[in-house]
Amino acid sequence: MATIITKEQQEKEKMVTLVSSDSEKFVVEQKVAEKSHVIKMVMNCCGIESPIPVRRVKGDILKSILEYCEKHSKGEAQEVMEKWDKEYMDKAEKDLVFFHDLMLASHFLHIQELVDLIAVTFAGMLKMKSPEEIRQKFNINNDLTKEQEEHIMTTFGWAFQPI
Amino acid sequence: MADYASLHKDILQEILKFLSFADYIRFGAVCSQWYEVWYEVVKEKHYFPYLLFFDGDFPMIFNILENVVYQIEISELQEMHCVGFSHGWLIMINPSFDIKLLKPFSKTQVNLPPVPFFWTEEDFDILINKAVISSDPSKSSNYIVAAIYHWSYRLAFWKPGDSESTVITSTFILEDIIWYNGAFYVVGKDSQVCRVEFGMNIKLIEIASQDKWDSHRKKIYMVDFMGDLLLIYRMIYPTGYNSLKTKCFKLFKLDLEENQFVEMKNINGFVLFCFWVLIMPC
């Protein structure tokens, strides 16, 4: 007797194993992994039979990224997604080490939607902040040269004193 | 520890996309890596425009997205009078009629030859109400400077090579002038819209008018809105000596085929700027 397999079921069976830099294994659907342009290209050329190493990304970050990709491969309503994205970012931005690594990983894996989401969130953190406040928040040293500082201050000094 | 100072250039550029112009400048003053990225992008990006206005003699800029006012320094303005804004340039004039174009942030300047406006003794100290330039003088010498002056009754036109400007006197008060679709258009106090025709003599050809808002106190501006010529009526009322408040705006599209005004109820989420607008970065 012939079994009818729908296209959806067929897709569902295509699973792929991803391995993080600290050797944690994640088994996800191909369409989830495909959200990363880089992984998609690897799958296209090397297939999905053997595990794919994601060398530059640690387990906790990869886990979070795959969570994002899974949610974004479901095709849910826009409002649902916006709410989910917001909660996802609210959580991420609380830990600046995690947020930093998430930013690098989304960029490295080439997940443009996530890159944009993180950039918007980051831009929000810089809004109306003075350079000194930004340095303190992100633990950055002021290593501007005199010339660089003078260039900004003489041309755009107004931006440092909102009324 | 997360090293935010050495974030990759590409990542920093992604972030820049979402910053307002003022946030963006402060971003450049954080550290040298951020400065490098800032410096590369500063010339290319177009930002949401700022409104330029004057508080006494002090130029101020305002951006509705930030809702913050900044005082900016334009030392070049000290002996000059600001009379218009065209093609990204502030148009400034001094008492000896030298015209200077300035980009207020980069401080790039272009000096135009003195425009020989037609002045009589008594109107020597009467300032120009509004000036426009037909095209960017830094790109081509084929441009015309037009100005409304003399209590808003006179129009002067001048192009490079002319020994003196050509002046016409209008029978009505001129509210605004615009270069639109290859011609100058003016609007009068009573909504007369005229095209300026250059021939043996310069003529104002009336193409449309309406009397709907005559009894109201108003200012009229003209704007090129995505290829349409719009008239913006700013209804005002006095709130005391030398102070006015805006009551509301009315918008009309000028239908140049039927020569009539078509009222617009909305502009589909766009924002219109009239008069003093700075386009970033300039």
C-alpha cells in the first residue's frame, strides 16, 4: 500500500546537526538552519548528512540564535513576531557580554533580520547618550586622538549640548 | 569581557543606519575605532532633515524625531543675512550684495559674484525676503538667482554674466517663490499663482488663483512634493505684539493642466518642510 507523504512532512524530516565551538550539538530542521545564509551555503554544497561545525559560535549563543531562527521560520503574524522579538531583545540586552557575542554571531552567520534587530536595539541604547555615558556603559576607553576629537567638536559641537 | 570598542566595521555600520544625526555625531566621539567608521560614512548618508530657525540672532536646529533643540554656531552668518535655502545650500547676503552659499555643518562655501540688485536710496536697508537658486552653482554656472525683496513687491533675477539684475514690480505682495519643473513660480498674498516667463521682458503669467481663504491671516509656502507643486497655507493668528501662532495647515496641489487648486486631505504619512530646512549632512 502506498503511503502518501505530504510535502510538509517531507520537509519536516530533513534535520541537520550543528556543532558549536565548544562541541555542543543541536539538531534542528533544515528550514530553521537555512535562516543563516552561511549555513545554507554549507548545506547546499556539503549536504546535511554529517554534522556542520559552527566554529566561531559558542553553545549558549548558538542555542539562542537557533531559538530565533526557529521562531522566524514559522510564518506567524507580524504583531506576534514583533512582540516576540522585543522580548527576545529585552532579555539579550540585559547581559552586555551575551549581547555582544550574539551580535558577532548573527553577523558571522549572516542572519540579516537578526543583524538588523540587534542594530536597532543597540542604536536605542545609544539614543541621547553622551560619548562618556556610552563609554561607561560599554566599558570603552577614550582613545581618540586630539585631532579626531577636535574635528568632531569644531564641526559638530552643537550635538553635545542639547537645549 | 566584551570588547565593544573593537567591533567590526561592518557591524558598526549596521548600527549607524538606525541613529539620528545627533546620536550619530556623538557616536563618532566615543573611541577611535568608532570615529573611523563615523568618518567614512559622514559624507554619504542622508538624514532626516533638521529645521533651522533663529532665536534672536542665534541659529537653532530642531528635528522632530528627536524632539530636541540644538544651538549651532554659524560664524559665517555674523555679517550676513540668511535669505533662503536651495539645493543643500544656505543662501546668505551682506549689505554690499555679496551672495555666499554655505553648507552649515561642513562649512563648505561658494562665493557668488555680487548680485547687482536694483535698489533705490530709500530701500537700501530693506532686506531680501526670500531667495532661490535654480540649480546648484557648485555643479554648473548655468543658474539663475531669484529674490523677493522691497516689502515683498519686487522680484529680481540674475544669472552669471549679467551686469545687472532684471527687476519687475508686482501689483501684489509676493509670498513665496520656487523653482519647479524648469520654471520659477510665485504665489501672491491672495493665492495668485504665477509662472515667471522670460522673454523680451519678464512677465508674471497668472495660471491659477482662489479666494477661499482671503479673510484669514495666513502665510503661503510652495513645495515640490514628489513632482507635484503644493501650496501650503499656514493659518495664523496673533497672540500679542510681534507674536503669531499657527492654527492649522491647509494643503493644495496645483493641477497645472486644469489650472486649479485641488485640496489634499492627507499626504500619506510623509512630512513636508517649508522654508528653512537643512538636509543632512551638509
